[in-house]
Amino acid sequence: MARLSYTIFLAKAPHADFEAYLTENARNSIGTAGHQAIYVDELGENSILHVFRGSSGPPTWMRRLAQRIPELQLVNRQSVAALLFVHVGHYLIVISYSHGWMLLNENMFESDFGLLVAINSLDTEKLKRLERSNLGDALQGVAQSPFQRDFNSFGVDDALDLVKKLSGAAQDDSGLDTVTGARSLKITGEYSLDDVVAMSGDIVELFRSRAYRNTAFSIIDSVRPVTDGPLRNELFAMVVDSIKANEDRFELGLPANTEAEGVSFRFSGPGLRRAYPDLLLRHYVEAMGARIVEITTQTLGDHKIISEFDDDRPSMIWPIKKALLGSVSKDGERYAINDGRWYRIDNTFKTSIENSFSDVVRDWDFPRPEPIRKIYDEAGNGRIEVEADYNARIAEDLGLVLLDRTEIRIPNVVRSGFEPCDLLDVANKRFIHVKKNSRRSNILSHFFKQGSNSAQQFRKVAATWEQLVELVRDAGHEQEATRLEEQENNQGEGWSVEFWVVDAPRSTGEFNIPFFSKISLRDEVSDLRAMQYDVALRFIEIAPDNI
């Protein structure tokens, strides 16, 4: 028998009216000349096949080309898609043909059906393809292999790696052959249509199973994206209620799609025209005044943040909804939002991350740096001091070596340049890294990774310490350079890595960073401590503006 592929969706709940599972456009096509509805005998308890035929004639692009190239021979097309609805027991599956999946109302179907079946049926040693994204660096990637590989060889060992799609050979006892799982499930093998329906009960059980938690796939439970539309809407509604109640569960942050950091911020929507040097939700709430009780999810999408920069680049605009940072609890589950997207966070994992964050936060046990400056014009518009200027100022105030915007290279390694740190405290053996914004997940994650990488290079590569000595000497700190030379045989030993973050405290008086940045911080702290570095995170307080 030939090997065939079937694409399967699982409905959240079975309905007798199969048309309820279709998009509005698909429902409007029912009964037209291009549509067929055929009830199928002896397939499940109740089955119907909907076939949709697109408009015939040449595609639009071909007609346009023919206006310029009269010699082009127009070719008729006929776009056909189908959806087979099969009601079996307490569940309903849909088998999609061609682009039939585009005609389904995604809110009616299990959003991670295919992925969960895949991780419960795939052999972790025989994967062929893996698609993932990483919350820490805002990157997406696809890894595939002409050979079967094990799960860990794809490099998924970080809770911030979100597995989006998996393909490979199924385990022998799963009853399946080749599986691809994402929102839908694609199975390939020597199956007839009746075979697939007969197997559907076992497939649904694989979806409901939690056996994967005893395998390498268990890491996906730490952080899982919420792809279910109705649930996302409920969570955004909870955000609105929280803001109205002034619960201080959420803050505002910069989006992940740019490396630039603004020096001032405005709001478009509340009617407040002045610019602020810091981006805080309380500014938005106060700007809304009594109208805050009228906000909806739509309001948070319509109202915008405008970020202005210290150079000639254009302002950046994005909605309040995309800027939200924070979390809510629903039905015993914890959900966090980052860059406009929701994620379910395992409660045990969350507790572990919060504890590791608390463990690394330190108070000031030596002279506290002066706060970053806010600069105002005659109209009261404020902007924040440029980070490079701030680093230079506190280096002078505290007697530290300024190494911001300097670079060390690993010999014979292409593109190996790295910044050693922003500030160097030779007397107290501290590499200090400074960041003026704590509300941006991917920037902070990158910040922690940079600091960790540079410190580790000093322990691994002797030549990096020699270059550090020269940088310090070139900066005019001869005495400090000499002290560093004395440590060349045990470079980095007894040193600490400190991350200084400029931020306004929350209304409780406490400081915080986005949850996903805490995951990156935990991982980097673990690596640094393994190399005998002490690690500390300190907050430089900046008072929020008054409206």
C-alpha cells in the first residue's frame, strides 16, 4: 500500500452542526455552485465531507502580466479544498485536504493538538525537524537533518526555547509511523482513510497523555506559548480589570523588534502631550484620569506609546497592548505576557526562577552611584541621560575605570570581539555592567549574556587578560594596570560580575525585571558561579515623574 499523509485537527468540543467549525467566508460558500456536502456512511458515528471550489479562470497575477506581455497564454485554474468532519465518541476530528485548513475557525480547535501528540509519540532519538523560537534573543529558527537525531542534539536545553513544530519517526508502541506536530497533526504511513478514523481514539489519548513529562520533551512545560484565541482574549480582559483596579500587576516595556532605546516617551490616545524620560504604566493611568474605568482590550490596542531617540532616527510607535509586562493567574495556572504574546508558566518552574532572582539581588554595601539624570525643557518635556554619558559620569564619581565601548578580541578567532564591561573596579575585583532600562525582556537577556560571556573569556583565554591590562593602561590607570598584571597567573580568580540596572521601583517599593529575563539571568549566574565568579544584581533607583 502506498504511503499517504493526512492532516488532522481536533475540535475542543463536538457539535452536531459541523458548519459551526467553519470561518464566516466558508459558511457563506455553502450551497453555492462551487460547494459540495456529502454525508459519508460507516465512518465514525456521523461524518460529512465539505468540498469547496475556488473561482476558475487565470489567476490575477497572470492577467496582469498579460497586459504587458500579450503573448502570454492564460491558463485556467481551479482551486479545490475539502474538510472531512468525523464525529467519533466524545470527540470530533477534521481531516483537511489542500488548503482546507484555511476554512476552519481556529478558535474551535485545540491549539496544541499536533504538538502534544508529537511529543507523546515521537522517539526522542529519531527526530528529523524542529522549529523553535527563543524568548531571550527574539530569534526563530528551524533545524532539520537528513538523518535521525536525538532531541538534545538540536540544542533545546533552555526554558526560553519554545518548540513550535516537531517531525520524526514515532515510537514503535505508538501505532504511528511518521509524525509532524504543531497546531494540527500530520501523520504519514500506509493508512487508508478508515484506518485513520479507527486510529483517532488512540491519537486523542496521545494528545491527553502527560507521559512526555518523563522524557527530554518535559522542558516544553516550563514555558509554553498560548495559541488558543479565546484564552488569549480572556487573559487580556483580566489585564484590563487589573489596570482598572490599580493592582500593580503589570508594567510597560519596550518592544523586542529593535535594539534602540528611547530617551523619552509620549502617549497617543489619553490626550496628554508631554514627554516622559521613563516609561511607566502609572503615567498612562494618571493621564487617562477618570476615563481609566472605560478602557477595554480594544483601547489598549488603539492607544500608543511613542519612543523618541537621542539621534536623528524617526520615532518608534507601538500599542500599549504590545508593551505590557506582567502575569495573572487563571484556573490555577500562571500566565505571563511579553511583547504582546501570552505564555503559560509552570508554577514550580516560576517559583524556582523567582527564588534564583531573589538570591542574586543585592543592596548597596558601598557608595551608591548617583541616579541617572532627567533633563527637561521649558515645556516640561523630559528625556533621560544617554547611557554612555552616565557611565562616564559614575566612573569619575566612583573612581572606576571606564571601559564602555572598548573591545577585546580572542586571537585567531573571527568576529570574537567583546566589551569587557562598562566599569572596572580593580581594587574590589568587580566587572560592572550598566543598563538604563529594566522593562525590556530581550535587551536584558542579551545584557546578562554579554556580561557572562566576557567574564568567562577572561578565565578561559590568557590573551584576553593581557588585552584588558592594556586597555586599562591606555585609559590612564597605570596603578590599576599593574595590579591586573600581578593577577595574570590566576586571572579572574576572586572576581565578581555585577549588573547595575537603572529603574523606578514598583508601587510596592520593590524592583523587578521581566520574568523571561529572570530565566536568562538564572542561566548566566549558574555558568558564572561554575567558573568561581560571584554575581550580583543591583538597582539604581530613579524616581518616577509626577503628572
